[in-house]
Amino acid sequence: MEGIYKTLPQHTYSWSQGRATFYKYQGFWNVQNFPEKTILAQSYQAQPSDILLCSCPKTGTTWLKALSFAILTREKFDHASASPLLTTLPHDCVLFLENHLAKIKENPSDLPLLATHLPYSSLPKSVIASNCKIVYIYRNIKDVLVSYYHFVRELVNLSVEDAPFEEAFDDFCQGISSFGPYWDHILEYWKASQERPDRFLFLKYEDLKKDASCNVKQLAEFLGCPFSVEEEKAGVLENIINLCSFDSLSNLEVNKSGMYQADEVSGVEHRLFFRKAKDGDWENYFTDEMKEKIDKLIDEKMSGTGLVLK
């Protein structure tokens, strides 16, 4: 694969002081090992019972994983005391297809739940052929940008002063981000959902925060295990929402320490998956000119979809 990188468009973030270089492969940007991971992931043989949690980075992936895992395992564990989420990072409870294919193949789980950041066009053909279910979560682009900026900045060990946000903003608006352009990532899944609406569930991060009960019930129904009236009366739904809340997960020792192994060579501190989880943090970073520019960009890109990213 070494030779392929010489032919791919590449971009090094100026605001990362040369520590983050991205390559454009099949229309999307990512780090150097992305093409290999994509090709390996495409060998996965999906089953009709599989459920894929799909997203761009920093759009609510960790939360979606925790909620889906808790919903599907609620009969197996007493969530007040025995849920694996209390001692295990959500990313280790629900594995990424592109990061841990070998582990997925070696240790098949009885839980038909996988996750991916892959664009729809890069998914294994077996996913499309098997008609497995796909949950897609998306989020206000401004908060995604700010969250992504801090995530990358901390990964390359730079302070805010040494990593100008203005430069990160310009790169993101050019579509240069992990699995970006962000709008193209969303559009691919949205267009596929228009063709097979019964196989897709689109969740908006802000809606999930605003009305967790309604959206978690919708998620459970889509996953094939709706909450019964008895469960709701017993507080099972509320317990899952509380267990998977940012305050709960971010304060667990496992999520404050430790290292997530994205692959054999790179790791991410668990704490980096839990920053603020607040809506509107972008207002602390955007100038009026930035807001106007990105709103115009999203109006152009997402016109006609009904999806609100502003």
C-alpha cells in the first residue's frame, strides 16, 4: 500500500504544527492507514441481524454506542450495578468495524451490534446486500467542528494558543477532517435512507439531548426491542438514560483513565471521548464572519434534505 500514498491528494494541518497529515481516498479525507483499514473492513460478511451504528467523528458516537448497548443488554444486566458500561469504555463494548475487524472475526459476539465511521460508499458490500439495520447520528456542524478541533489538538499535544482555531475552521470548511467532508458523509447516508427508509434510523444529537425519552424509545423500537409498559413503569428507560448520560459516563474511573487502542500502533486517552457534550459551545469560538460562512456552506450542501445542521 505504500505506493498508493504518493498518488493521493494530501494535506497537513498548519494548525497542528505539521503533526497531522491527511490523505484523500475515494472522496474522503483521513490519516495514512485509512485505505488499509477500509479495504480490510470491506471483507466483513454482514448478517441480516447486524445493526450498524454509523457516524462522522464527534457527532455523538460514544453516546449512541452506550445507549444501544444498554438497550440491547438490559435483560442480561442489572444496570444499577452490573452493566459492563460501568467498567468498560463504550468503544470497547461496541467495536468499530474498521479498527477491530480481527477481534470481531475471532470473537463473534451474540450481540449483533457494530459501529463505523466509514462513508456509506465504503461500507462492505455485504452490509448493503444483507439489508442489515443502520442507525446514523448527526449533529450541528459548528459544535462538531469545535469538538473535532479540540480532539485533534489534544491528540497531537498542542495547547489552544499553539493551534489557531481560525486555521482549523478553514480546513474544516474545505472538507478536510477525519472521514470528511462532513456534509458528504451525511449526504451519502441520507440518500441511501431515501431508497430504503425501513432500514435506516436518523438521529439528531440535539434532539436526543432535548427529548431523551422519546428518542431512546424510538431507538429501541428500531433495534427490535421496544420498551414494554411494565418496563417504563419500573423505570428501566429512565435508568438507561441516566446510566448513559454524559455526567454518569464521564465520571466513571474507566473513562477518566486508560488508553483506547484504535489499532496496533495508535491509542487515544479515554478522557478525550468526554469533553463537554454541550450544545452551543461553538459560540465561544466563532466570529460573525465564520458563522455566516459556514451557514451559507451548509445551506448550499444540505438543501432539499430537511436535515438541519445549523
